[in-house]
Amino acid sequence: MTVGADGRRMAFLRSTGPEDPISSLWALNVATSTESLVAAGPVRAYATDRDARVAAFAREGRLFRADLIRGTVAEVPTVAPVEDPRPDPSGGSIAYISRADGSPSLRVVGPDGDRLLAGESGNAWREHGGMIGWGVPDEAALRLGRDRGWWWSPDGRQILATRTATTTSLHLLDLDYGWVDVHWDRETYPHVVNVRWADGGGPLITVLRRMQQHGLVLAVDPRTGETQVHAELADARWVEPVIGTPRHLPDGRVLVGGELAHDGFDARCLFADGSLLTPPNLYVRRVVGTVPRPGGPNGSPDLIVEGTDGDPASQAVFRVRTSLGGGSAEATKITSTPGRHHAEAGGDILVVDDVVWRGRTRLAALGNLSAPLPYDPRPALERVTDRRLPAAVLYPTGFVGGRKIPVLVTLGEGPGSQQVLHDPAAWQERQWLADAGFAVVSVDGRGTPGVAPSFEKVVHRRLVDVSLGDQVDALLDLRGKHPDLDLSSVAVRGSGLGGWLAAMAVLRRPDVFHRAVARDPLVDWHEVPLPLAERYLGDRRDSLDVYAHHSLREAAAETPNPAPILLVGATVPGLPTVTALPLAGELAFLQGQPPHGAVA
């Protein structure tokens, strides 16, 4: 959802009911608390102007402009198929990405027609296996969390855009075709991971070294492209920028996300020009925006932050004071119930989950058109071992203790993604698996965010050993609290990085894990995109032994008679592989039967 900066309107995506899987564009009039359907789906993504008066979206390469005040939609003629359209802050022009000539280019359609702002054929780089692209994120950016490649200036007169060839550069483009390059040491800091230009100041960017252990927060002069260092980010393992930072605060200070790792602290925090704004017990996940502080002075709003404060299974919404006034850092929790809470902000409006607030006044709630969830899962959440690993055990519906039950360990997407959550929707598939006769166990071992920076990053260069060790230790600890767990029959499943770990579990620890399904697993870390591989395992050039130790091919070659493993969508010599497998077939294999519906 998007909240207009004037606080009068909201735009959001929602389908028309529980049987409709296609999202449509809706608007909420804040003054009257009325919703209106603006554009029937499919609308997969959209962008608005500053005050959410105009929205733009693409459908099958065609550009549409929605008037969110009148509720009308009109197609905008363009000379090329459209991707990623975004109105300027005033809503007068719409810029978009086109790939009509084979390489991404940036165009603007407005009162002067449809014009090419930046683009080139890319022949030089195409000879080396790629092509030059304007305004799109490269593979490294996507892996590091940046999914955009261009940004409007607050006055709508310029666009800051990436140019991606063998490296990524940034350029300030005037709508009258003038332009300047953004200057920084791109050879030393090749990764552009965060860009923001929306708070009244110039652009702010975060750049990282290739190995991600050092970064800079830079302020860009929009006239000259020169940069000034506002903050340095450093970590011996890797730097993890906070989503929503850097940004300018209303008083001109620059907000930066960082980590507090001295004097006994182990915290993920926010700083403004060096001053700590968040208390060390708050693990900051995302900065949403700012809203006026009730009864507070003008120019000193509260930050709205999503984070955790002790229970990593929950995500709460907090108000954080930006004006310390000599006091200590202060954060007030807005949400009071366990769960995965989210927020958006604009002007003086704050939306928490589906409720719209102005100050302490509840204005409206977005309509919930969803059907009830099919299951009512009741996982037993625990903190286990001396490392206090978040863990959960989910039994079949109506399970009565006193008899041993096989165990299914779910690894999900693997290290880096949470599974132990206060969220019923996250447990629906696992309840279905449990009802097939398993005690489903999920453990968020070290390497998972939400606990502390050291908990998340201790896996550096030893991911497989730490991850498997935590899974094993957690299982043994859970047996003391859940005596019905039959650890003589333990299956494991995962996908992606979790699929790699599931296969490694059976190959490396067959004494604990007896059967595995691995969907689309990583096979060889030399084939993994560099930003992901180097984040976990270090520099490929001087870590050949580390990469070999984490290779699924190497592990399979060292295990001549492995326990039953089924790979889905990947090939490893000596291990059975299928190209497709429905969930029912996966379940059959985990139960010790031939997989149903497998496509060889």
C-alpha cells in the first residue's frame, strides 16, 4: 500500500474476494473512510505521485494512468512496451523502462510526448556476453536487496538512474537531456545496495566493497554528481544495511542503520549523524517513515520502525523519538499482540496492518475479503540449547501423547529465512504435513535474522557446520521436552539454500537424518551468484577449501552409499533426481514410499 504525503488518500492492491487470485488497484479516501475499486486486475505493481493522486501501472506492456481522486483509468500511448512505470512527484509525467531495442532504456512520456531519456544498444558489452542496461537492477543488486534502478528527484526535474554493463554506475539525468555522472570510487565499492531521493535533500546512496565487509553512505550533490561521506559501515563478516535507510530526517540529519557491538552490546540500531536513536534491545528490521509526534514540536517527528525486541517469532511496530533532547534512545511499541505486524506512513497518517490512524485517532480499517485459513495450527514454540535457538514442534491435529511419532524437519528456504513465526498462515502447509503422521520440527539456527547480529553472522565461512550443528543440537534438546519425538525416524526437506542443507544433512549426518527431499538445491557454490556466495563463504580466490567443503557434489562423492535423498530440479552424480514432483509425491517419499507423480 502507499499513503499520500498529504495524508488524504491511500492506494493498495487487493483481490476482489477469496476465490480471486488476481490483485486489483484500490483507493481509500481517508476523510470519508470509503474504499473504491480503481482498476480491476491484473495489477501486479503500481507507483503513485507524491500525494497519491495519480497511479501508473503496466499491463501486457501497455501503460495505464489512474486518477485516484476520480477513480478513472486511461491508457497512455507509448512508442515501446512498458516496464516499471512511475509518475513524477507532481503526477505530470511518467517514466518507464523499455526493452524494445533489446537492451533496457529509460523513457519519459508527458506533455512533450514519449521521449528517450537514456539508452544505448550495448553492442560493445554484448560481444562479451551481456548488454548495457539503463534503469534496471543488476544481479548483484537483486541479491543485496535493491530491486530498482531509477528514482525521480523530489521536484520531478531529474532522474537518478543506474547504467549497468560490466560494472554499475549512477547518473543524474535532466529532463532537458543534460546529465552528470555520480562520482565515487566504483572500483573499490562496486555494489550499489541502497538509493533514496525523497526527503528534501539530495540523493543518498550506500555502496559496498565486493566482499561486503566495508561500505560508505554517500550524499550526492544533484548539480555536480560529487559525493560526500556521511557514514562508514564495517563488519568483519558482512555489512547488512537496514531497509529504509539511509534517509534525511526533517532537521537535516542523515539516518543510517548500523550495529552496536561493544561494551557488551549486540544490537541492530539506527543512528542520526552518529547519535544512537534506538535502544539496544530493539532489533531494527525496516524503517517505514516518519509521522508527527503527538504533542511534540514541529520538525521533530517520530520514526516508524518494524523490528523485534526479544521474541524473534514476532515483528512489532515501534515509534522512535528523533529528538533526544539529552535523553536516552526511546522506542514505544505500537502493536501489543504477538504476530508479524507491518506499517506504512505518509503525511500525518499511519497504517498498522489494516488499521488507519491519525495520531491517536482510529480513522478506518481496510476491508478484509479473505477466506478463513483451512487449518488452526498450534505449534509449540521453544528456545532450545544454550544458544537459545528459536524452535517449534507441530503435531498432527488431535494428537494424543504417549506414542512415538516420526519427525519431519523443515528447513524452508534455509539459513537467512525465518520459519519459527507467530503467523498462522506460515504453518498451513506444515500442518498438512503433520496431519500425514509427522511431528514437524522447525528450527531457526544461527544465520537467521531477528535475534542479534552475531547470531546472524557467525556462519561466515562455516555455514554448513554451524547450520547442521544447530539442527542436531536442537533436535536432541527438543527430545527432552517432547518425549514422543522418534529420533530413529527423522526426515528433512527444504528448497533452494534449504534444499542444499537438507541434502547435506543426510550426507554429513546420516546418524541423525535418515531421508531427505531437496527442491532446487544449490549444488556447487562456485555456480552461485557472487554476492550470495561471498557473503557466506568469503572470497572464492583464496577459499577453495571452504567452497569444496560446502559443495553438494563433493559431499555426495565422499558418501558412496547415502541414505535416501531425492533432488527436485537439480542434478548431482550418484543421487536420484526428478525434474518435477507434486507435494503429495514428496510426502510419499518422506513416508518411505515411491514418489507419486514424479517427472524423471
